[in-house]
Amino acid sequence: MNLTPNVAEVRQVEERKAGKRSTREWQQLDAAHHLHPFSDAASLNAQGCRVITHADGVYLWDSEGNKIFDAMSGLWCVNIGYGRKELAEVAYQQMQELPFYNTFFKTTHPPVVELSALLAEVAPEGFNHVFYTNSGSEGNDTVIRMVRHYWASLGQPQKKTIISRINGYHGSTIGGASLGGMSYMHEQGDLPIPGIVHIEQPYWYANGGDLTPEEYGLKAARELEKKILELGVENVAAFIGEPVQGAGGIIIPPSTYWPEIQRICDQYGILLVADEVICGFGRTGHWFGSQYFGIRPHLMTIAKGLSSGYQPIGGVLVHDQVAKVLAESGDFNHGFTYSGHPVAAAVAAENIRILKRERIIEKMREDVMPYAHKLWHDAFDNHPLVDDVRTLGFFFAVTLVEDKASRKRYANGGELALRCRDICFANNLVMRATGDSMISAPPLTMTRAEAEEFVAKAKACVDQLARELGRL
């Protein structure tokens, strides 16, 4: 009879002595009380969650001591990497001085003033005002009300309809999920709400057929013009889109797409809204995705990289053209208890200062980004299992395909991508499966050596799936 305790048992005893719970105890409590977002509760509870305990740089550690490469920056948000003590110190100091106060009743506070000034400094020209929320979802809800209030204030209250895109993602609230074009989200909650319609996404690989990417970019953009004319320009308030569709699978539009969208919005006098929740604060190699693509929006929703995920905060950057109308229209009866929360604002301001002081975006764009792009393409351009190998800024993606020559996709591509995601996680790499694509968005602080590790791990995991499918 073997009386030697195994490693897990020894760890559990040591953790109990230190007053900590074991992994299994955490998992049991989690299953008993925690409803996870975007999850099948029964399946998750049967399997048990991986318990993440701490993080530093691009790495996470779980409760069993495993070191994990986080190639998703949490949820696209930890742009400056984990473990920034400066942000913890700023939060601690602000909690001591002013842990909370609202900005509703003729009051403000230094952190929100300083953050607003910093945002006006780094935002594109003409964006001198910001309305604060707690998330990107709330930011896009705010956009709906702000856009409709704008047109009503100009004497055109019938201009209510907002046009978005199939497979776009704009949050999980009723308004945000309606703006988004995710059918599986619309199935729950009787969405979208009235006044929101969707057009084709600019995904050449899936929808372009025999057209060149440039031809298809124009075709996809002109779906907006068709929809405006179908609905009547007098009824259309705005068009909203992510510069790069993130949760939809890192869909990078053809070069002709955004210039044509801009032309259409300008021609018909439609407000253009850029959802910068994922693209903002350096993800594309520029402060905002709009700058990368040359978009001139009227409103930009922000969150995630605004604080690098260290505090929940979001907002809407408002162009002077819109801000002037709002300022002349009396009360804007909208806001949240935590709009411009002092601790979140202080942390976000310091996050922006770090991005500026350390030139994180510039260093990424000039050095690691082109190096990592080459590594990614060298690893996957000729891989038998993937095609549509794409990179932009610190976005990386591949699509699992059955036949590259014909762009034939697997009928069960979504299931295969989930298998690949699970292989990645089992090998201590966080990537994400979206449809039949594997996607990633590492912290902007990723070094060349870390990029090599990331790409090597990603290729090894795709190789493993290819072998299981008999493709390698």
C-alpha cells in the first residue's frame, strides 16, 4: 500500500496551513455561486474552472503554479501588461483621498478633469469632450441616446435608425447587443430592439468570391448606401463600426472599405461612430484605429485599453460638432452612478501617462510589431490547416480551412476552433476561437523574445490539431 502523499495533496495541506483554499475548494465554491458570462454553466461546472491567481507582464499563473502566456491581454484590454505597481499605487492614493464622488450635480474632481484633458490630447483633432461610462457596452448604449438626442435637438427627431454590421460586436447590454450583429446573442432577449439594422461585414475571405479585396471593399461599403436609400436618408441617424472587427474574428477590412464608408456618411449627412473599445490605445500601432484607417468619426466609444483593464471604465469621445449641439440643447438626461469614478479615472490617467512616457505604442509599431508579423506569417502562410493568415498591429489570426485553393471551410469549423483553443489552454497559451478562426491580441509590451515564444506555442498547438485531423 502506497502511503506517500501526491503533490496535489501536499499543496492542499500547505495551502490550508497558510489559510488559503485549495484549487478544488475554489472550483466547488465557484460552481456553487458564480454564473460566468458567455458560458454553459452545467458544462463548465462539470469540468471545473482554471483558477487564475496572479499575473506579471504577458504571463498568468494558476492555482496549480502553471505559467500561462496570455496572448489575449485578458479580454483585449491589458495593453501595458500585468503587474504595473504604479497603477496600484495611484489607486491606493486616490482611495485614501476621495474614493468616490459623482459628477451629476454641478461637481467634478481632479482625476476626471486630468483624464479628460489627457484624452483630448491623444484623441484625433476635434475630440475635446468625453462622456464617461463603466464599460464599452454602456458606451455604446450612450451612443444610441446621444445620437438620437443630437438629431432631435436639430429638429429631426425622426432620424433614429442606426446601421451596424453583421458579426459586429458592440457589447452585451440590450442596446449594445442590438447594435452588435451576433445572431446567437439576438436569439436571447428578443433582439435587436427597433431602430437598429445590419448590413454585410467587410470579410473578403468569406464573402468576396471572385472579386479582388479592393473590389469587394467597395461592394461591402456600398451596402451602407443601399440601406440608407432603402430606409430613407431622413430616417437614418448614424452608422457604427469597429475599425477592425475584434470579437467577430479579427476581420481586417480591405483598404477601399473605410474611405468609401466615409464618403457615404459625408454625402448623406450620417453620423459616423467608431467603436474603439478594442482598437483604441495602441492596438493597431496608433492611438486609435480610426487614425490607422484615416476615419473621421463624430463619436468614438472607448474602454478596455483606457485603463489597461486595471479598473472598469469606459466612455464616449465626442467631436466638437456633436458636443456643440448637445451643449445648446439643455439637459442630457443620461448617466451612471460611477460615470467618471475618481479611482478609475486616476488609474486610466496614469495608464495613458505610461503609454506616453515609455513610448509603448511607438516602440511596438517600430520594432516588435513587424518582427512578430514576420514570425506569424513564416509560421502559418504555408501551413496545411490554415489560410487567411492576418496581422495588423497586435492583432494576429488564422482561419482553419479544409481546402486552401478553393477557400473551402470546414462544416464543423467552429467545433475545430474550440478544440484548438482547448489545446492551446492545455499547453498554457491563451488564444481565442471565434467561428473557425483562432485569434489573439497580446499586450503591447510583448518583447521580441516573448513574440518568439508566443508564435512557437501557437504553431505547436495548431500542428497538434492538424495531426489529429490527419493534415500533418
